Amino acid sequence: MAWAGTGLAPQGWTREDRGVPAPAYDAVVVVSFGGPEGPDDVMPFLENVTRGRGVPPERLAEVAEQYLTTTGGVSPINAQNRALVAALTEELGRAGLDLPVYWGNRNWHPLLPDTVATMAADGVERALAFVTSAYSSYSGCRQYLEDIERARATVGERAPVIDKLRQFWNHPGFVEPFRSGLLDALDRLEPDRRARARLLFSAHSLPVSMAATSDYVAQLHDAVGLVADAVAPELDRELVWQSRSGPPQVPWLEPDVNDRLRELADEGVDTVVVVPIGFVSDHQEVVFDLDTQAAATAAEAGITMVRVPTPGIDPRFVAMVRELVEERLDPSRPRRALGSMGARPDGCAPDCCPAPRRPGSGR
């Protein structure tokens, strides 16, 4: 099968559909974005993130300053991933699954090729990858598949086969922590404020051309409904975007959360609850773009803003990862998903979420 080990397969394909028994897996690897561990790491990390994208040095310097002033150059994502690895190791052990959990990043240490080399040295032959992105898109799914294959190619013939676990935007273990967080946030508001609060669900913006080649926006709207309809169906809700990083001439998904906060203030809205539905943990883009920038915008506009936490290592979220592993170990196991979109297949269609065209690259 040409797609073996890549996570790519005909749309809707599962091993059970083809009558192929599930292979034995002997490890799990958490695959994430990565982040700097100190001030000296910030610029090299940002250069890794933006390599080949033509981002001007002054923009890199601006983002570097955000890291330095907000978190002292230490990205929260690293501690969060270490906590997730530890929690998942315990969760798998309690379920009787003897699977070591590794961790590798796209952009900073531990880099994925180094992690795959360690896995190979440890004798791992087949592993399951949990990618810390709940949604489908090039940057949130296919690019991670490409990262995995590059890492395996770097290690060579000894590299384990690595299969990616499915997207999980509608899994109860992802949705329910947001529901609980939203309910807690609303309960902290005075009754009159709660009654007139506006719900802003925020996710990472993408170039419009990239979003158009995936189910990213549809999945996000689905997640918004799964959370809001269960907790506060009477409140107005909308999806907004954050963390745009591209050149101004390239259209990105809008409205930006800061622009929308100013518009809402002009409309007379004075209370907003922000739900970072696009993220699994409170990393840099949540801490800076929401807790710092958006919070300042809200304060300037006279809006009371409350932010809902991300799942992080909520026990329901960690149990979800274990469930995703178990369903790959046993294809007959029911696949849990809320709403009408259903559980995502294991494999992606070969033409889904294609790489974006780079200006001047010819591709």
C-alpha cells in the first residue's frame, strides 16, 4: 500500500473496511509545534518557524520581543507538552497499555528527527502519533505528516513506521473541557452581565487559500456549536480569528479578535467570554494574543472580558488520547464523536489539505 506509514489513505478508508488486521504498536509519540526554552532560543526558533516564507527580519524581531516580554523567552508549550506526556504515560499504564510515550517537535528541541532516532535506538518498530492539533488543515495536519516522513527519512531504514491518530475536534474529551470552562466563566459573571454576554470563539487564522482546501472552518463551526449549544444556547456566539502572521497583501481569515472587540464595543456590547476553541493548551498564542493583546483591547474598549481555559491535561482530554490509541489497537472499538460530522477516518485523502503555494516558488 503506497500510503503505509504516511497517514494518507483513500478518503474514508479504515483497516476494518479492507479486512486488514490492525498492526501491533509499541509506542506513542506526541508531535507538537515546539517553542523556545530561554531568551537565546527565541530568534533561532522563529527562524525555524519562518524558514522559506520570506518573513522580514523586523517582523521576527517584533515577535521575538513578544516572547521576551510575555514569558521571558520560555514558551509555555514545552512545559505543557511535558505534562501531557507524563499524564498520558500514567493514563496508558492505568489502562494496561505498555506503550512508552515519546515527544518530538517541528520547530524546537526535542526535534522530531532526534526523537525518531531515539525511538529507533530503543527498538520501536511501529508507533502512533498524537499531534497537538484538533483540526484539519495543511499546517495542522498534512504538514505534520510531512514532518514525520522527513524525520523517518533522516533516520533511515531503522526508523519506525509512525501512523497519525485522527483529528478530534468533535471528540467528547476535547469538547467537554470547553463546556465546563465556559460554564464556569459564565458563572463568574453577575447575572445581568451573564445574560447579555457575547461568546467569541477564537482560533488561529489561516490564509484564505489554505483554509479553502480543508475542512478547517467547517470543523471549527461544528466545535463552536457543540460547546455553545450545550452550555448557553440563548447567547449570541461567533467565530473570530487570531495570530495572523502573513504579509498584508495575502487574505487571511477574518475578523481578527481585536478588531471584533472594538466593533462590539461600538455596538454596545460590554461583556465578552472568549473561548480559545482552536487550541489544546494555554501556549504562547493564547497567553500573548488573548491574555495580553485581546485583554488590553477589551479594557481600552470598556469591555469586561473573561477567557475560558484550554483542555491542557484535563483528565477527560488525556483519556481521549488513550481512547484514540485504543481504537487503533482494536478497529472494532466504537469511535466516539459528537454532532453530525462523525469521527474522522484514520487516513487522509491523498489530495486533501495541499501545501500552500509560496510566492515565487513555482509551487
